[in-house]
Amino acid sequence: MKSLFHQLKTQFIMSTRNVFVLIYFCIHVLALRADPPLPLVWNTGGNTPWVTQTSTTHDGVAAFQSGAIVDFQQSWTETSVTGPGILSYWWKVSSEASYDLLTISYDGLIVNEISGEVDWVQRTLVIGTGIHTIRWTYSKDVVDQGGKDSAWLDDVNYIPEAILTKPPEILTQPIATAVNANSIATFSVAGSGSNLSYQWRKNLVNIVGATSSTLVLNNVQTNQAGLYSVVISNSYGNVTSGGAMLQVNRLAQTIIFGSLSVQQLNASPITLTASSNSKLPITYVSSLLSVAKISGATVTILALGTTTITASQPGDAVYLPANSISQKLIVAVPPPIITSQPASITVNVTSNATFKVTASGSAPLSYQWRLGGVNISGATKPTLDLLNVASKNAGKYSVRVTNPGGSIDSVEAQLTVTLPSVAPTIVAQPMNQSVNQ
């Protein structure tokens, strides 16, 4: 049985002639057991004593290794235990197979041996009533060697029968926890006793497959909130832990809903595009169904006016309801359309000139004629009549047509003013003349 916590090993070496005494005090706490065995007192001897080293271990911390010996020598380590109980240990050897042996003896009687290349393997030994000496010996024959020519021993645990036959006890209760949805929740328990089994429960109902000392809940949802407990059992009884509450917090979500552009009365249906960081679907409501109605995310324009479109998301098992976002939707008439532009004209000075524009659109339509971009006072009809034009009237004329939906400017039309054509007249006649020859 492997230790939950690594052994604490303290070494004290005494030398008397060629015999070395190595005393280890090893405190073992078995996995999920409260009652540690009595500390083991270790002796070592032979031609060379066993030592503690950290390069070759089973528990990742430290292990015993046989002393360096030559042919026909041995190195041993031993401890005494009071039975009845169970002794467990891990051992390893690298040696000449069948000749250089690692053995374990019970009161001087060899009960098991390994040789050759044997990696870490666990063995157990039943200890009878009374005090008994357990010795591990690495010995060599008279010639040759193999492998690393060494033996190792680690994780030696002795459990008295009084502990082995004890009902489980709880050392550390599971603790209440609060986590966000979609995260991980973990409960754990520590108990004492032998051959323990576990059964986690939620609200007193067994959770299928939850049979270890730790319960891990991945991607937790709100429906997993509740009271968690565990029943620890062995052949001699069972014990139930206290309840630990799991609280699962829903996540916050935010809606993004941008402003809406002004729509025309005859506009095609528009699609709303609000979104939430939760990726959950958005619900829309129109405050004035006479102006616009909504189906899903599609808005159909019905009449002139202003309505408020509200985007909301009620949340689910993972996300809290989002704060609603509202935007105004203005429905207006379309701006006018010019169907016939004013045309450029050329007239003689003192003549009359007329510009005309034709426009369509929702009434009322208003007009403002301009010369060179400057409004002409009183020129507010579809037709601009210029009487008795002079050269100063020449220039570029345009008109702005306006209705409640907006305005539109015409193209510029050029007015050219010319002087009239006049037939030539003789203002001085030729006169007769005489000359001397």
C-alpha cells in the first residue's frame, strides 16, 4: 500500500568494528487513513550497511539501497514489528540472475526472493501475533556479477490489525464552494481506515461513477447546484460526510445595439443586428406597432412617425438577463425627386428668360431658386421668370426642392446674355474730289 505522503527518513549511523547500525524512523500515513502505524526502527549490517539515497526511488523522494559488496558477501537491513498486521513494501534488484539474490526473511526464514533485472514491485507480508523481525538481504555468490549489482527498498508500511479492522473515519470534510457557470468545481474528503471506497451524492442521491476521494465537476451548470456529500465505506462499516453546498453563479451578458438610421415610408424591410457576448438570440419589441412591426429581427415599416425598438435577452441557465438597450426608429417621407432639370439658355439683353424644374414626391414641395449658389429673393416656384434681362443677370442658376423628407438640388443651368444683332448704317458718305494733273 503506497504512502499518501512521502516517508520522512532520518538516518543515524553507528560504527562498531565491521558492523554498522542504521536507525530509521519512518512515519507513514497511508492514503486516506488517519491512524499511522507505529514508527519503525531500522537496523542494518552485514559486510556493508544499507544506505539512504535519492537517485533510485519508488516514491520519488528517497529509498534504501544495499551496500557495495563483493563476491561471497552480504548487506542487510531489518526492522521489528508487533503483530498481528500487514506489512507492505516495494523492492527492486539489478543483479546476476539466480545467483545474486535479494531476499526477505521472517524471523530468519526466507519467504521470498528476486534476482536479475526486476523493477519496482510491491509485495505484502502477513504478520502473526507477537514481535517479529523482518530482514531484507542482498547477497552474492562466489563469482561473477550482473546489472548494477545492487538492491533497493522503499515505501515500507506496517498496518496493525487494529487499524485494518477499524471502520472508516472522516478526517477532512468536503467544503462548500461557489463557482461561475462553465467552470470547474472540486470537492474532496480525507478519511481513515483500510480498503476504503467512496460514493459521492448530490442532494442525497448517488452520483454515477463518483467513487474516488475527490469529486471533479467539469463545465458546471446551474442545475448542478446543490448539497454534496460522500459515503466512505470498508468491510467494517461506513461513515457519511457533512454536506457541502455548491453554488453556481450565472455569468453576466451585455447587449450591443447601435443607433438606427432614418427610414423612408416606402422602404423595404430592415434587419436588426443587435448582439450579446453570450451569443444567445436577441428579442426585439417596437413601442408603436402602427409605425413599425417586428418579426424576429425583421422590421416592416407601416407609417410615418417615431417608434422605440428595444433589444433584450432574458438569459438562460448559464447567463443572467442582459440590460435592455433601446434605439429610436424614425420613419419619414422620402425626399423629392427632380424629374426634369432646368436647361441652360441664351437670350439677348432686354429679353425675357425662363428656367423650369419638374419634381415629384410627397407634398408639400417647396422651391428656392439660386444664382451662383445664393438664394434669389421671392424665387420660390417651379418656374423662374426673368424679365428684361441685363448682362448682370448672366450666371449659373439652380433650384433646391424640399419636402418633409428632405431636399434635393438641381443641376446648374447657364444663362448667357448677348447684345442684339444690328444692320450696319453709313454715317458719312464719300465726297467728290478734283485733283490737278
